[in-house]
Amino acid sequence: MSTAITPEQIQRAPKVLLHEHLDGGLRPQTVIDLSRDIKYPGLPTTDPDELGRWFIVDTPGSDLVRYLEGFAHTTAVMQTRDQLERVAAESAIDLARDGVVYAEVRFAPELHLKGGLALDDVVRAVLDGFAQGMKEAHREGHNITVRAILSAMRQASLSETIAELAVSFRDQGVCGFDIAGPEDGFPPTKHLRAFHLIQREDFHMTIHAGEDFGLPSIWEAVQFCNAERLGHGVRIVDDITEINGRHELGRLANFVRDRRIPLEVCPTSNVHTGAAASIATHPIDLLRRLRFRVTLNTDNRLMSGITLSSEFEVCAKAFGWNLDDMEWLTLNAAKSAFSPFDERLAMINSVIKPGYAALRASKTK
């Protein structure tokens, strides 16, 4: 049986990230630099360490609305081609340095139009930035593939336009479509036309559901919108009951598990938004033990002050995860990626499995 995993092994292990927001992963110094360039007056401080701490919303009782406040500052400095390219390139580099070999980073093009860019311009700038970042990471000795997911804001009315935009860039680096924003009061069924367009185009979709709102959001996302993956999805635990030490799954929980619908779980973010009380009480380990298709993700590295490695580390400490558990979660993510089957298979057989085998071999020496 594998022993406890060490921070060094976590850092060295190949990792796959499916749920990361571009505007939630900026470097604090980049926010300061770009704010200075455009004379943006809204930052609470221009000290990078203080600003990094300010963005982290970890006050007990915080909710998703409070958590989203920091995005007003990050999106303010992501309104030109140069700004978007820089942020995207740094995102790819930072993820690669953290051992991420494949990432799907999502953003909402409609939030980046204040500088005069068109929707197409926004997407091209971000994709160009990812390409630059991947090249730079390769020069540093890190190989990473970064693809984009286009998100529509669920409280707005551009979802069909954003879905069409995602499809139009499907061969240029966009791998899927999503809706994001407040769940309560903005159910996924308000955007059925967008989801049906994605389905007709044989494209991919993930839907934020089951984060700050419960089972009805998940049910609509799965049964009406045919979501391939669930962004967060942790509230599926509300359909699981413990009886005499055994866990009984309700019909929806059984359906999600039986269909192997991936859950893009983001534990630290869930604690910060109030979706979970603590890492120790977070349902990710129960869902893992019940063999849901669980994946581990960051959501917003800036707002939570984390990396994917640190997320694995805190969960490993809380739940006693070992190298086998980390590999299982990583394989879940690789299998669930919105990339072609051949590419997923190559990543699993040529990168992930050999990477974990090498880590095990190094432990025995």
C-alpha cells in the first residue's frame, strides 16, 4: 500500500486542471503593473504581498457574492489586447511551473469589452497569450497544453452569442462552453438555446452547478441541458444520506455517478465561498470514496491564494491521500478533458502514468 504523499512528490507529479478562471489567476504584481499603466484608481493597495492577501476571501461566513467582488479589479485591467495576452501567457507559465501538463482555463469574453475590443478580438488575444506562455514554459523545460473554455454570464443574455463564438474558435484553441456567475435566481435552463446550439454542433460543455445552490441546479444542468461536466457539483452530497454507517445515494446522485459525469471540485474555493465549512469537512473525500468521477481544481488561484499543488497538499493532509489517490484523481481529470480521445490517451500513457511510475520508483531507492 502506498504511504503518505510528500509535498515534493506533489510538486513533481504531472497534474491536470479542468476548472480555472483566467480573471481569478492573475499575479498580484501584474494587477498592480496594469493598474498603473491605465491609471486605475480602485486597488486597495499597491504592495504586491498586501494585495495578494486582500484578494483572499477566507472570512468565516463568506459567500459567493463576496468572493466575486475581487473580480472587479482583475477584469478592470483585462480590457486591451496587450493586457489579455500578458495575463494569459503568465497563466500558462505559472501553471506549467506548478507541474500542470494540461489545463482548461475559462473566461467570459463579454467582461472584456470596455476597452473597445470585439468578442472575437478578446478570444484571439487570450489564445495568443496562451500560445506565448506555452512556448515560454517549453523553453524553461515544462511542457503544458492550455486550452480555453468560453463562459457566458448566467445573469446576462449573451449566452447564445458566446456559444456561437466558442464553436467558431473550436479549431483554434477553444475546447468548450460554460455558464458562470451567481446560481441562485439564474438557473441553467434560462440558457437552453445556447446549450442546444452546442449539442447540435457536436461540441463540449460544462456548467457551473451545485456550488452556491443545491440539487435543483445540478438536476437542471444534467437533465435539461445535458452537461458533460459539472463545475463544482459538490452539492450532490445533499442527495447522499448516511444510514447506520452506510451511504445511500438518491436518484440524482446515482444518476451522476452511474453516468460518470465529472465533478470539477475546488475545495479551498468552496470554503472561501461558504459552500463548505472547512477542508476537513469538505465532501470531496466522501465523493472520492464513493467513486464519483471527482477531479481536483483551483477555481481562482489569486482569490484563494493557492496552486494546484497546494490544493493536493492540503487535501492529502486532511484525508490521508497517497500517491495512488493523486494519480486516480489526475487520471479522472485527463479522461474528462475536452480534448480528442487520441490526445487524452497519449497524455495518460505517455505523461501521467510514466510520471507517477517514476515517482514510485524514486521512493523505493
